[in-house]
Amino acid sequence: MLREALARVGREGRAARSQAFGSHPLAQFVRSGAAVEVQGALGELAPGFTVKGSAGAGNWAEVPWLSVFDPMVTESATSGYYVVYLFGVTRPEVHLSLNQGTTAVRLEFKAQAREVLKDRARLIRARLKDHVTGFDVYDLELGSTATLPKDYEAGHAFGRQYSLDALPAEEMLRFELQAICRAYLALTYRGGLDPSAEGAAAGEGDDPPTETLVEVRRYRMHQRIERNPKASKAAKQYHGTVCQACRFDFVSAYGELGEGYIEAHHLKSLSLLEEGVPVTYDVKDDFVVLCANCHRMIHRTEDPSDFAKFRTLAAVQREGQG
């Protein structure tokens, strides 16, 4: 049960810090048992998320955590944004937080890292006003002066603070976890941490001419899926690196320079990309690989998900040129 897992980590965590880290049972529980309970508590959302837990790496962490990652955004607590349970250092409490990967920000912005994290937390709240109302906006305090916990505090957008001595019932914990994960999904759908996502006019850059904000969001979500390194790599491994529309082979044309190059095209209809719904895909049926020209052209068709029709069109064009 989620409630029991959170209580155990919080109850045993402070005492465990004075013991050898090594193969400590609590550290193992955070990595495995507790993470499994969080995954199970996600209910129907579970297939779209990865859950990881950490009590430290080599030594006890100041703040143990259990994180929920959307693989389309990140699979690491060091970058992107994610949902996380953070356990207080000095008080018996745990925080459910929509937070950010602080390590990548600190590496890029150094002394200005916390101001950047705070600015992005404000952007998250502004982009998710309808979801924020179901949670609390408060100054996260973890009870540590160490760099990483203070960065977690700066990256906190909103969430819920729970006393480990009076945790809510299991049903409420599950409800709030799923609600903040739906906010997480909505954030990605609405542009993530890109401050220009809502401001750019439809039809500019890579966006097709559209009439509504929903259409723009769907298209950008489609682009995010295609550009996801994990999905792209899986598509290449399954489908190969020869264009499935025109049969262009980069290796034949460019030799070693073209080795391994091809672009992945996501076939799921844009109308099926909905806010608050996890993105899942089957590499075999939901992707094809295309050369850059064909990829650009299929996005100019009325239905970029109709690959059979596009392949026929490509064949006709080749015959006409032959």
C-alpha cells in the first residue's frame, strides 16, 4: 500500500542515516518496494510512467525521494520536470511535489540556478492554473541547508504536504497522486517549460497552419514524441534506416557519413493525442522511418497518420520522374 510505503520511508529514514548505507534494507526498499507501491497507486495512468526511488548513491541522501517520470520528458531526477515525493529531514513529513530536475539547471546556470528554478516554477503554475486549485502553493521547506535540498525547494511548483503522523487514507493519497500526474501530463501538452509555447502564432516555424490552440498543442506533442531519443532509437532498431516511403538509403548516398541516419515518424492521429492521457506507443505499428524529405512532405498532407496513402503518392511521383 502507498500509505504504508510512505510511512516506512519517513519513519525509518532519519534513524537509518546514522547506519552504514551499503545494502541497508531501507535503501533497497526505497529503490524497489516503495517504487512498486507508487507505480501501483497510479492506477490506469501507470503504463505511461516510470517510477524510481533513491535513498542515496553510495551514501545516504539528505532527502530520500520517490519520483514519477514521463519518459517523453525525462527518466532522471537530474533534468526536465516530474512528480516526486520528498521526505523532510528534520520534521516527520513528506511532500508531494511537481518539481524540476535541478542538476541540469545548476550545471547550466551556476549561481543563478535557484532563480531560474523559481522562474520556471512560476511558469508551471501559470500554465496549470486549473490544476493548481486542487493543490497547495507553499514554500517547500525540507529542513536542510545542503545544496540539493535547497534546489528542490526552489524547483517546487505546487503540491501537498503530509504529516507522517497523520497521513490521509490510501484512497486520498492515490487520488492526489493521480491528480498531480494528470497536471504533469497537461504541462507537457501545454508546452512544458518552453516560455514561448503559447505565444507563437500557429503556422510559424514547424507548425502547420491551424485555427485553434488545441490543434497547435496536439501538433507540438506529436513533434515531441517523434523527437524523443528513446522512441526514435527503438523505431530505427525495428524498422531499419532505409526510408520506408521512397527507399532512400543514406549509407548508399553518403557512405559512412550516413550510417545510422534516418528520421522517425509517429503515425498516431493527432486527434488521439489528448491532454491528461499518457503517451504510449508500439514501435511496430505506431512508427515508420523516413528520409528528411519524405518526413517533411508527409507532414504537409491532410492526414500524416495515413502512411499507406503517402507511400502510394511517393511511388507515383518516382514513376513520373522516371
